Amino acid sequence: MRKWVGAVVVVTLLAAIAIYAAFPHPTHDQAELRALAAQSRHLLARYKDRPGAVPKSQWPHEIAALHPANVIVREGAVEITTKRYFDGGWGYGFAPDKRDLGMLPACWSSLGQDMYWHGPC
């Protein structure tokens, strides 16, 4: 009986780890967030007159290192989708004003450096 209980505990623990690992999570490293924010500011300035999807070949290094599904510049915001899902998926957003982000403000969690994180909302 004890072997069976121990096996159930191990399998449950492994299943919990697998489920946790299956969903994207944001970085909380302030140096990395600072670099992402700086590159997002650069994209905002560069695409000010032509917002929209940024071609993969023009993604800055730190943003490209996230392996995003897409990067979109909007008026006042940059959205970096790391995993698509039917209702927006997971990803980062950069905006000096949280209200400029594409989803409802309640969907975004502040990470600092004007960077935000969202999951399906």
C-alpha cells in the first residue's frame, strides 16, 4: 500500500510540474525588462508613422530572444505575443500608459519598467 501511495504522490507531482511548465511565464529580471522596454521604445519611435506587425527580421535582439509568435506596434504600445491562444494568448506589452495596451487593463499585470504581462483574458 505504501508503495502505491508513494507512486501516486510522485505521478501527481510530475503532472503538476508538467502542467505548470506547459504555460508561459514572464521574466521578473529587472535588467531584462529594462532592455525589453528600451527596445520597445525604439520600435515605437521607428514605427510611429506605420503601426502594425513588425517583420521578424527587424525584431531587436532581446525581443527576438523571447521567441515571440509576433510583435505588433500600436499607437503608444508594443505587444509581444509569446504564445497564441484563441483569446489573446500570453505575452508582454510595453506602454507608458497601461490603457494604451490592446486588451482590457485588468488583463495586464505590471512587471516594472512600463512592461506588462498577460495570459488568456
